[in-house]
Amino acid sequence: MVTMLLSDLKSFKTMAPAFIVAVALMLLASLTLIPAILSLIGPKVFWPSKGWKSAPRSRVWKGLAGQIARHPGRMGLISGVVLVALAAGTLFMHSNYDISGSLPSNTKSAEATRQLEQSFPAGALSPTQIYVTSSKPVPAADLTKLSTLLAGADGVGAVAPAVLNKSGTTAAINVSLKASPYSTEALNAVNKIKDLVHAAAQPGERVVVGGQTMAFADMRSAVNRDYSVVFPAAALLILIILVILLRSVIAPLHLLVGVWLGFGATLGASVITFQGVMGDAGTMFMMPMICYVFVVAVGSDYNILLTTRLREEIMEGASPHDAAAMAVQHAGPTVAAAGLILAGTFGSMMLSGVSLLSQMGFSVMVGILLVAIIMASILIPSVATVLGRRIWWPGHQLDRSLPKGTVEPVDETIDAPVETGIPAEEPAV
């Protein structure tokens, strides 16, 4: 969240403070308020269930843990192929800047837009303005020459007569593009027009381009710049935190690759759904940043939960296979439950009827499920099992932390209640 402060686009930068404050408050409540309330209420918090008196049972997670322990290479390959296949969809991604097009099709504005596009060049919906300014009146010959140049430019549908201010020192020429003013074709065309009119400016004159299409073209440049700065900065920050937490070099790199693979799969799944299946012109331009905010951050959290439990089992003397199985069996349900709750919350946005919110809700919902179930619960522990103790390099102290002994088999669970009222085995937090 902090790295969003590096964004040039204010719509992204202004998100950062709110997110930072929210996370800080949740952290404070999680470490103080919630434990205090639970200590006062005690076991009654689980009423009317009595399942807390025994270790949790889950045939699904026990079976998944067993598969990872016995066939880590196969499980890692299958989950990796699924994520890579989905991530390939990003190769066909087209950014859509048509915010007005995200409104329901039965609105008056949508109906007016359709009528305009049927009767006039699509760009008439939001003309591009060419402004010529000078310290003295602009000659009519210069405006005629510029209008003729614009009429022959690629992507221009119509050029309106120039309009002068009272002093004649500023002229405005409205240009209607052939393509929709928010389409990729229009954004590319207006950038070429900008270069064309700048080169055609006469001595003493200044030519600038305005309008919604030019604004979105500049926004596209700012967004691309933000992605090239914010994403690497976030990756570096996450890597540093993981190195400090896990006291390893290989494990953090392994987790980071998994998180970004989940991020790519999320975007790819969105492109396949909205552009391929539903036939939309593109994916909303802010979708990569939205997915980054939630999928990368939450995916890192889920990885930390699984990997920390995995590290604890290794330190207690378990083999890499048994450690991975125990981590998946006991921490996997927690990760899945958290993922389902968050995914369901965002999935409800698909009921809004607004394309922008529907895309956002679907993308984040799918992303959370991918990183919670496929990436964190299958891919990460499977690859960690294949790498074995090498994943903790240079933390060789794991090999000497405790004597290696026989650990409890994965398939056994403890059914007897514990007198203290605390389950004998509980997921690491």
C-alpha cells in the first residue's frame, strides 16, 4: 500500500493513505482489542459448537496434504501449469478507458451515446480540441493550413471551423475522431495528432491539444509509468520483509515468484472472461493496480501463514514432506476460509450492474481464490517440499535447531479433549 504513494496518478496516490490507516488500525485491533475480548469471553465465544475441544478434522485438506507429501513434484507442476496458462491471457489484454461505457445499457446517457455514434463520427461524443495561441492575432492562413493538415490526419473523422477569441490571439479547432474517444485507436490517434500539430506550429505560436481523449492518453502514459515504478518497488519491499521474517534468501524468492504468478493469473483470467467470453472491448485500465493492491498483498499474507507453519514443523524435526503435509492440513483451512470470505465480499460487487464494479469484483474474487487455494495451499508447499531444506538457505541453523525425531503421521488426528480447553494442535497464527 505504501508504494502507491510513488504513483503519478492522483487517483492511485490518494488510495494509499486510507489503506495504510485501515491496515494500521486492523493491526492494532488484532493485537489488543480482539485478544482482550476473547480472554474475557473464553470458550463461550465458540458457542454452541463444541468442536473446539478436539483437533479439527477435514478429509479434503487431509487428502490434499497427503498428495503434496507423496507427490510434491506432480502437484507443483499441475498447479503451476494452471497459473501459467491463466497468466498467458495477459498477452491479449487491452486497457479500456471508457468509463461512461461501464454504465448500465438502459440509462439515458447510454441511449444518447448510441444515437450519437450512429449519426456522427464516434469521436463527436467528446471532440478533441486544438488550441493555437500567440501574442498577436493568429493569421487566418495559419488556421486554414492547420485545419487542412488535421483533416488529412489518420483517425480524424471531421474538423470543425476554427473559433477565435475576441482579441484573435487564441483559436480553437474541434476535431471529431473516427473511433470512440476512449478507445485504444483514439488514444493512439490523438498522440499522433499532438506530434503533428506541434511540428506544424508557426514561429511565435503555441499549439496544444486538449479534450477527454488527450486527457486519457496522458493518463495511459502516467499509468504505464506507475506500473513500471510501483510494482518493482512493491516487490522489493515484500522481498525485504520476507527475508527478515523467514531468515532465508531462497524461500522469500520462491514466495515472491508464486505471488506474482498468482497476480498474472488473476489478470489473465479477467482478460479471458471479459474480452474473450463476454466480448468487451477491453479490461478497465485501473484493473492491474486494483488486483495488485488486493491480490499481491493478500497473496503474500497467505504465503506467510503457510510458510511460517512449514518452517515451524521443520524446526521441530519434521522431514520436508511431513512438514509440508502438516502445514497444509492445519494452516490450509484457515487460509481457505479467509480467502472465501474476502472473495465473497468482492464477488457481491458483480450484482451492481455497473461494468467497472463488476469487473473489479470478479477480478479480485477470482484472484483471491487463486492465491488462497492454488498458489498458497498447493504450489508453494509443493515446490518447498521438492527443494527440501535447501529452501531455507542460508538458514542452516534449521538443521541443528532440534534433534530430528519421529513426527506424528499426517493421517492421525487427536480426538480426545484437552483439559485446558485448548486444542492439542491449532493452526499457527
